[in-house]
Amino acid sequence: MRDVLDDLMRWWHAGEAVGLATVTGTWKSAPRQAGAAMLVGPDGTASGSVSGGCVEGAVYELCREVAETGEAQTVRFGISDDDAFEVGLTCGGIIELFIEKVDRHTFPELPELAAAIAADRPIALVTGVTGPVAQHLLLTPDGRTGTLGGDRLDDASTDDGRGLLAAGRTAILHYGPDGQRRGDGTTLLVSSFAPPARMLVFGATDHAAAVAGIGSFLGYRVTVCDARPVFATKRRFPTADEVVVDWPHRYLTAEASAGRIDERTVACVLTHDPKFDVPVLEVALRLPLGYVGAMGSRRTHDDRLKRLREAGVTPDELARLSSPIGLDLGARTPEETAVSVAAEIVGMRWGGSGLRLTGTDGPIHADATP
């Protein structure tokens, strides 16, 4: 919904109704994930995408119909449906959509959602996607607004939804009439809008500048940290969200103590200097980070492992270290190396093999939880 929120709010404030289609389920090689959205405004303007272009024409007409009738619809396009091929879903995937009417009456909580997203405050939108009328519940770490139609369902989905919000995940949940998780009864879409995941780049080098740039491109909030003020400058790292002059291990320890580190955080240690990289890796490998990588030659790697063992880092902790950093792409330049690092981060996040797709078979998009 992030992509269409500005247009959605514009029509909401104007008192107009729009048709909003949201992806609630995907299978096989569907091009967009759950939570992707497309809306059609009262003047026929379309915004967003639910399939990268495959079924947008059909969805456009359904959005206009729902905006007029007010009756929500759940639709599915897939390779098993004759109509799906006609509308263009030729990738072999299956996509399920929930289409609802959105205006001031059907979604009075929308401004609160938009304000939280704009301020980078964590918030989750829980939408009931089984009835003829959508119901919404907004969840923050310490509050909620709206209702799904019953206290029992509100309470059950609040606990589960906050868990998803903490992990920054979007997911479908199923509940029975008693509020217990199971496959019958009520289906909910939980869309998490957490602040961007962080990428911590340690070492103010040319490779760090390239990694910071591709990190921003991937949507991370990038911090470059180095203890040398002559090198750690905003001018040298224009794509970074912040440039910090501090000893890397001291900065990382302080950020963890302040609660600004989570399991989505990735750390790239590019210092090439054991007096910097060994202390920060000692801290990083003991934190629940999503990825820890360190640059260096094979000789540097072996020396680094020796120093980390002497510092008391355990074998299990060392097993979390990606060193030498990146995938084997034959990279030479800092920019090519940054692509290698980014590819490894994406692959580890989604459980990719790192192999060439032309040499593999089966689904391109594995059913994986990040």
C-alpha cells in the first residue's frame, strides 16, 4: 500500500471513493508479493501494481465495479484458470486479490495509518478479507484502533499482528469462530509498515561508498561508520542516511543498547584493519543481526578467525560470519563488489541458492519467509 498511499489519501480527503485491490496470496512465480496494491480513483486514474502488468487490465475494471457497488470481492488469477491466460498472467503464477471500496466511511482509520508511515513509526494494518465489507484494525507496539467485528478476534489478531510487525513481515492469518488460528472462518491480511531495515557499513573506503549506494537502492537505511574523521564525511558518502565518526565496535554496542538493532539489520565490515574489524565483529556476531559480512583476502580471513577465536567468539557465532564477503561473481571494481555483497544479502534473506537460474529448475520464487 505504500506505493499508492499518497493518491489514496488525496481521494479520501476529497470525500471520494476508490477501488483498492490488494494482493492477499501468491503461489509459484507470481511477480508481486502479498500487500502489493493498486487503486482506481473516481476519475479513472490507476495507481500502483498488483502483478507487474499481467492482470492490471482486469483488476482495473473490478476496482471500478467495487467502488461503485461497495461490495468487496476476492478474486484469483492463475495458470489453472482459462480467463487468467486471456488477461495476461502467463508467468505460471497464481495471484489472489482482495478488492474493497475505500472512502471516509469504510476506512476512517486511514489518516492515522498514513501519519504513522510518514513518520516512520511502526504500524500494522489488519484487514478482514472474507466478508462483503472490509474491516480494519490498526496495530502499534502499544495500542490499536478500529475493529474486525468482535473482541475475541481483535484480541487474537492483535497478539499475532504485533509479532509480525516486530519482524517487519506481511502475512495472511486464518482464524476460527473461537478466535483460534486455523484454516476456517475468518481470513486476515496483516500488512506491516515498519521503519526501513538498517545497513551498517563499517569502514570509510571506496568499497564502502559503493555498498552504501546499493544498500540505499535496496531500501535500507544506511549508516557509514569510521573512527577517522578525515574519511568519514557526508561528501564522500552522499547516498548514506548518516555518516558517523566513532570506533565501530563502540558505535554498534551503543546502537544495540539503545534498541536500534534488530534481526533485519545487516552489517558490512569493510575496514581491512584488524584493530577495527575484529572488535566490531566480536560485538556483531553476538547480536541477532540478519547478516554479518567482512571483506578481506583469504589470508586476512584466516588471521581474522584466529583473532576472533582468541577473543572468545564461539564456533556457532563464527558460523554466522560471511567472510570473505559476497558471492563469487568475479567482481573487480568497488561497484561490482557491491553487487556481489548485495546479492549475498538478498540470497540469505530469501533462502536463494546463489546459482544461475538457467542451471536450475523448479519455482523461481521459492515459498520462503525472510
